[in-house]
Amino acid sequence: MSVDLTGTYLTLDDGRPAVRFSRTYDQPLDRVWQFVTDPDELAQWFPSRAEFDLRPGGTVTFSGDPNMPESTGRIIAVDAPRHLSFEWGDDELHFDLEEIEEKRTRFTLTNVLGAEDTASRNGAGWEVCLAALDAKARGEAVAGPHTGAGAPWKAFYDGYLAAGVPSGAAVPGLD
């Protein structure tokens, strides 16, 4: 099965590897901010439930991900409603929101990778999660990220491998 990859593998200016995804949603900036920061909204598309103490240095508590134990991270930066970044395991997640027209928002997710060999695995995972967010933004019922919103994780993973994106990290459920 062929899939369209929407992520980009890149090396940041500081030398760290990352995968980046960008979407445009027909939703106002504040609504997309809720998708990113409200625990109940986030739980519908993000791999874990996340509870935030939304201030630099604040704690993020993750739970409910069948592939990851409960854990905590730290808020790196917050500039509501335009930017949120936090630690997630060995990675960092950066969410940047930009109002591009009235009721239209550009959403950019940058997953700064703790290890380069996680790029294909994480890229495929974000494809599935963002398919759920895309559906949510269109007003469709979303059963959650682990249902995949109809997105085939393995096909995305194979697509990233074929594109030469770094791989080799363990894949929960396959390794």
C-alpha cells in the first residue's frame, strides 16, 4: 500500500535530528491551541494523555499510552496561544501555531529526536496521530490515536524506510 508522507526529516541548526509536520486547519488559533493543550482534546489524537502545568519549568504528566509507561516531562517554553514545547521521554516536542487568515491556523509539530534512529518510527507514529487530529479538526468523530483514524502505521513506516529516513530503533509490538 502506498501512502503520502507528510513529515520531513531534518537536522536542526544545533545539529539535533528532527521530524517536522505542518498542517493548515480551518479553525481559529485559539481552537487549535485547545487541541494542543487541553488534556481531553489532546487525548483524542496524541499518543498519551498529557496534563500540563503550562509554565516554563512546569511538569507534564503522561499516561494512557499502551507503548509507554506513565512518565513526566518538563515544559521548555510556552507562549500561549502560539508556541508550546516540552520534553517527552528522550525527545522534545515543539508545537507552533500561526494564524494565517481569520479562522485558519498553520500547525507545525517538530519532534526533536533523542536518537536519530527513531526518525522513521516516530514519523510513522505522527502520521497516524495527525490523521486523528486532521479528522478532529474537520469535525469528525475521533476514536483516539491508537485506533489510527484509518491510517496504516506500517505502510507509513515502510514509506519512511524507502525514503531513506534513519531507522533501527525498537518498534513496540514488532520487536
